[in-house]
Amino acid sequence: MYNVKITVIRKADYRDLQARYENPIAHACDIAEGMIWIARQGQQPEGLCDSAWESMRWFVEELSKGNGNFYDGWMQNPYSAMISCNDGFRPVSFLLERIEE
């Protein structure tokens, strides 16, 4: 099995949508651009939020098995994927890359 590097590429913050639709919350996402995790053996890395993991889990599992080329050539690197978490108020874009480690 391969390990998969998970890098935070971009984090958006839609304050207009939050003000219009979201109930106030005391604590939101702690993820910041540039953060990196390594998914070993296709498993969720410690410290990566459950919601983000659920958005990317299938891709991480497939990359860890050596699979890739999702959607017939979607990514320049066939052993990578760009996945966003499902938070519509603070979406985070993650680059997943199979690594030799």
C-alpha cells in the first residue's frame, strides 16, 4: 500500500452565507492553508476533521491501493485528486497525492 499526502491548498470563508443561513457557532474549522497530513495505509490521519475525511476517504483509499486516473484524466498527476470538504460556509480544498514512502 501507498501513503497519501493531504495538503490544504485553499480555505474559503463565506461570511455572507454564514450571516444569512448559519446559526452562530462558538468554534468552527481550525484547518489552515499549508497544513499537511499523511494518510498511512489509507487510514484517517490524526487531527484531520471527520467531515473533511468523509469527503476524501474514497479517493485516499483508492490512491493508497495504487489506483488513480480518476474521471479519465481529470488531474495532471494521475495519482492525485483535488477534493473539497462539504462545509458550504468554509470549504477547504485539499490536494491528495500518492507518495512513495
